[in-house]
Amino acid sequence: MPEEDTFSEAPVIIAKGLRKMYGPHLALDDVNLEIPRGAVGILGPNGAGKSTLFKCLLGLITTTSGEGSVLGLDIRTQGEQIRSRIGYMPEYNSLDPNLFAIDHVRYAGELLGMNSRHATQRAHEVLEYVGLKDQRYRKIETFSTGMLQATKLACALVHDPDILICDEPTNGLDQRARKFMLQTLDRTVREGNRSVLMSSHVMDDVQELCDRIVMIHKGKIVIQSDIGDLVEQVDKEVEMVIWGGASKMEAELDSLGLQTRRLGRVIRVKVEDESTIENALKAAVSADVQIRQMKEYEPDLEDIFLLVMDKLGSQIKSTEDLLTVEHTGGD
Amino acid sequence: MSDRQVEIEGGVTRMEAAFGSGDGDEKATAVVAKSQASLGQIFEQKYRPWGGELGPRWMRNYAIFRHHVYGVFTSKGHRQYHPMVRLLILVIFLASLTPIPMLFLSSLIGDEGGFFQKMWGINRYNLWGQALGYFPRNLCMWPLLTAVVVGGMISDDRQHGTSAIYFSRPISRMDYVSMKYLSVAIILGFVIVFSYFAYYTSAIVFKAEGWAYLADTLPIFLGGVLAATILVITYTSIGLALSSISQSRFFAAIGFLSIIYGTKLVSLLVELQFETTFMYAMSPYDCLAHLGQILLGIPSNYDHPVSISVVSLIIMNSAAIWLLVSRVTSLEVTRE
């Protein structure tokens, strides 16, 4: 397969009928993917096959059947070339606590074949880029979670890769560090014209950074689409804040044949036609409750995710169910 | 002018004019440009592309090798060896060179055929002892040296998840394990084989020996080099295999010492009880010592044939390398 130009508009990742089995267990099932340049979010519950997909794309494991290419390089035979052009930021800690940040990033560059002088120079640049300029000469064991994540990102960016694969980049970060991480990734896409493939359980992060999502469930790709297109497909709803008897209101709405979703005193009603709002107001009168606020509800990625998971029959009530102890820090 | 006289108004600083051109009825102020406070862009994030070329495979492998070997000499920028570990390596290295000053002393006092020459001069027994003698080298020095060097070589990668930084890059597991192996072997080789070489050459230099002496002793010397090299390979294989199965550097170190000393002790007890040396075939040290005796041409103090020791060494090395390879194969990129 011919290698692709960095600035080409062709998909950077292509997979056709990709299948991976671990013994009798099917990890990836007939995966067909076309990932264009830009920021793409990979979503899916634990065990969905995200990590297996990443390993296949990095050329680290042999696929059972199917084919694929990354930047025009065959994932079955050109794994080393692929890994030279990809920056991988692992989810879990992968840093030597005894090294200074600058030395770790330099070593990460040298492991890619950069000579020591270039790797050192580049390590200074990327550490500055990820906001660790003043912490370059600190031992990694003294770093906070945010600084560790930033160092991992610096290691992944040291050779200016065409594609950056980030496994849960905002994992364990506080609000400020999370915002900075997303801003850095966004800048890498917009300014650096690089592609970012990001897996995350935090829908807000994916929505903030990515234009497109790929959703995996039980080894299958269930959605690959632009986020905007998906949002349009979700039913329109009106959100009401009820005071003085949300249960009564819910019952009244149900009796009028309206589809509702309720979270405490917030009730969302599916907009069927123009009479929906009028019917909702009538229901409020009948139930003798106050509507303190009424607005059109804009669905977000979490709604899409839950909707899809619901259709697939997965027992997930919210994205919090997807989080493990590593994500929550034990809280 | 005092601070009280300065008015901040409309984005400019108005200050009292010392000398004005007006009639004096208006408020005597002068408008001056406000000195722009440098609020500063403390951090300007800017993506900088890199247009360099990545080097070939040998550069990547050399980086792994250098990272582990240079760390013994300098703590800056390379793998961290604890200062006490580095001190221990230095002490062992210096201790392994102790025959050299004795040879120097011998040549200085003209001790031809005397005590110094007998104890430290070049002969089959002393060359064997330099690499394979039990006390002090294989009791107090080489196993300790191996234990502290191999301790965290792979187990640290397991513990910290740093295997991901290797395997997410164009480094194969073969490159990874072979460079780790080479790093340990070079450090051990530097102390064990280099000290052996230095001992032999210093004897020639201090005694001003000629070509005839060299021709006589070179085969014995080379036999010793071969035996020392096999010792380095065997200790490296066993040590790295233990390092690869654990997340603790102490496990690898203690495990290695237990194997070396434990098998020796058990074999000794069996010999004392049953008067057979056969059990020494399971002791890595004794197999090496037995083979070394044959290579250097000195009488063996084991009853069983050397072929058993050779086969035992092959099995030990094969098993250790198999374990090492299988454990490195299981190292993960996505999680550990």
C-alpha cells in the first residue's frame, strides 16, 4: 500500500472486515472503519474492544482475518513503520518515577530512533508545549496526576507523529488540568494538523474535542459518524422543571400519551408535534403543579451513547457505570 | 511625587504638572501615557512541528543499551541505580582487581617463585580462581553483582508499566529483550571478564614476560575467558528470567542469590551425606566451575563426568531464556 501524505484528505485509518479472536473469545468482529483526519473519539464500555482495536492499529497483534491500513501502511506487515508515525499515550502509568521529565521524554524520543541531541532539543519543546517547562528537571515521582498525564503526552508527541492515539487522556484530572489537556489536544489537531484518536468514558471530553465518534460494543462498530449528524437524529425534547408534584405531572403526561423521561423534578417530554407543549401545559394545570422552567432540550453525546446502549440492550444507566476505580480514584 | 498625587482615570495616568502653560485656573494636570503594565503572556502554547528523520533500528537498540549501561556510571539522564548499588559494583570491581597490586608488589620485591608468585602469579589454578573460584568471587562478589544489576532490569518495567513506552514504539520484543540481556552481560562482563583480562596482562607487564611466556599461557588464558563468558551468560540468563517474572526487584535479586547459594548448599549436604557429587549438576555455580576446570586443564574435584555439567548448563540457560522470552511476550502495551 502506498504511504500517505501528511496533509492528504484521504482517511488516515482504514479497516475492512477486521476480526480478532483470543482463543474462543471474539474481541473484534468484522470491524469496518474509515477514520478521516482530525479528532475522533472512540467510545465503548469496558471490554468492548477498544484496546484490542488500538493494538491492531499499532500493528502489535496479528489479526485473525481482515485487513487494515494506517497512513497507508499495512497493519499486518508494517507495524514498526506505523509505530514510528504514531504517538501512543497509554491510559495507565507508563513512566519511570526515578527519571527527570526531560530525561524521560528524551529517552522516549531515542527509542524512536532520534539522535540524542535532537531528542533532547525536542524534549524541551514538547514539555514546554504540554505546560511542563518549569518542571522539566523534576523527578517524575514528585508529579501530580495532571503532570503525569502531560508527561505521557509529551512522550507521545516527541517525534511529531501524524496520529496521536490517546487512551483516556483526561483520566483522573481535575477540572483545570482536564481543560488544559483538551485544549492541548485540540491545538495539536488545529495548529499542528495532526490527527487525534481518543478513547474516553467522559462524553463531555469527546464532545469538546472530537468532530466524529466511533462507538464499539462487544467488538462491533455500532456507530461511526459526525457528532452533529448524530445529534440531529436524536428525538427533540422539551425539558421542564416541575414544582409541587413531579410524580403527578409525570402521570398526567403519561395519560396524555406523551413519552417522558424523569430525573427528580426535571421531566423531559418528547416533542411529537406542535401540540406537545400545549398538552404539557394542560397536564400541569390538571396536576396542579408549577412549571418553573421550560426549554428545548439539546441532546448531548451522553444521550446518544445511552440511547445506543439502550437499543443494544446493554445494562448501562449512565456513563458513570462505565467508570472503574482507576477513573474515579476510589471515590 | 507621592503616590497620592497620581490619579488613575480613563486608562491614562494624570499627574500633577510641575510647570504648566495654562493660565493656572484649570486643574493642573498633565496627561501622560500610562506605562503599559507588562501583564505578560506567561505561557504561550504553540505547536512546533519537527522535521527530523528517525534513525534506523540500531539507533533504537543502542538507546536501550546506553540507557541501562550508562546508568551505572552516571545517574543523570539514564536508568537510576541506587547509589549503594553503584558503590557495591565499584567495590566488587576493585576487589576483583586485587591480584594486580599483589603482582606489582611481587615484581617490585623480586619475589620469583616466592609467596606472592604462588598466591597471585599466573598459573592454571589462579586463572581459574580469578573467574570461577568459590571464595571470595562466587560467594561474595559475582552473585551479588548479578543480583543488584538484574534486580529491576525487567521487573521495574512491569512495576511501572514502562514496557508501554518500548512496545508502542518501533521496538520489537526481541530487540527489547536482547538489549536488556546485552546490557546486563556487558556490565557483568566488564567486571568479571575485564578484571580477568587485566589480571593476566598486568602479570605480563609487571614481570616483563616475552612471547614465549605468552605462547605458553595464552591457551590457558583463553580457556578461562571462555569459562568466564559462560559464567556471565548463565548468570545473566537466570537473573533476567527471574526479573521478568516479578514486579519486584528484590524478588529477582533474592531469587537469584537463593538459586546460586541454595543449590550449592543442598549439593554440599548431599555430598557430605551420600558421598556423591552428582547433585552438583543442579548447581549453576558448580557446573560452571566443573566446566572451567576442564577448560583450564586442572584436575576436577567432581566425580561425575563434565558432560553432565555441560548438559545441565545448557538446560539451565535454555529454561531461563524460554522463561524470559515467554514473560516478555506477555508484557502489555495497553495495560499491565
